[in-house]
Amino acid sequence: MESGLMLLPMSALSAVVVGPISKRNLILGPLMVSALASIVASIGVLFLTASTPMIWILTITFIFGITMGTMVSGNQIALYTQVTADQIGTASGLFRTFGYIGSIASSALIGIVFHQKVSDEGMHHIALIMIAISIIALVMTLTDRRLRESAKAARANA
């Protein structure tokens, strides 16, 4: 129960962040903020140990709330601006499918890393993988020309 309560700040901040981004049809900025916040929070995970104070853990989950709120809304708006009306159902389904694949992959990673036992070292391995994936997401966001075009189109439609 306590671990579930510790996720409340992340969920609450994520919900608060989504609204303003969605109302303004923002894409590129939120996706860059998402990747950067993910890098920062993942670096924070590198410093977690079994004796880490609760406030540090809450701070890290709070930063992941920024990641979630900006990523979800930015990706949704990018999806809606890059497909035609007759493709939206299929594109939305694929978007959800890839989300499920990410969940399955993260569960598999947890199973692999913590196969023998849960440890600080295992958590740090996961943090390094999260940092690498976050950096890849940032590079992909910065180099994707379609995102820039979608951002311009979304602003024009706002």
C-alpha cells in the first residue's frame, strides 16, 4: 500500500501537465521535456539504495510524472496530426499496441535484472538502461523532421 501511495505524486502531476499541453496542441517541446525529465529522473535512480530517504524517492517519482504527462500528450497530438481521418483508428490501435509492448519489455527487463534477488546493483543496472533509452528518445525527437512539421501544423490548427 505504501509503495502505491508513493506513486500518487507522479500520477497527479502527470494529470496536471497533460491539460495545458493538449489545449495548446504542443508536440516538440513536450517531447523534448519528456526525454530530458526522463534522463534526470533515471540519473536519480542511479543514486537509490535500500536506505534512500523517502523524500528522494518521491522527488524522483515526481520528475517521472513530468515525463509521463509530457510524453503522453505530445505523442497523442503528434499521432493525430500525422494521420488522416480514415487512418486514426488503426494508428491509435498501433499506438496502444506499442505501449503494451513497452510494458512487456520493461517487465521482462525487471525479471532478468532481478532474477536472483532484488538489489541496489540491479536497480542501478535498470537506471543505466533507462538513461540510454531516454537519450535515444531525445536524439530521435531532436532529429525527426516530421515532428517539426507536425508541430507547425498543430500550431496552425490551434
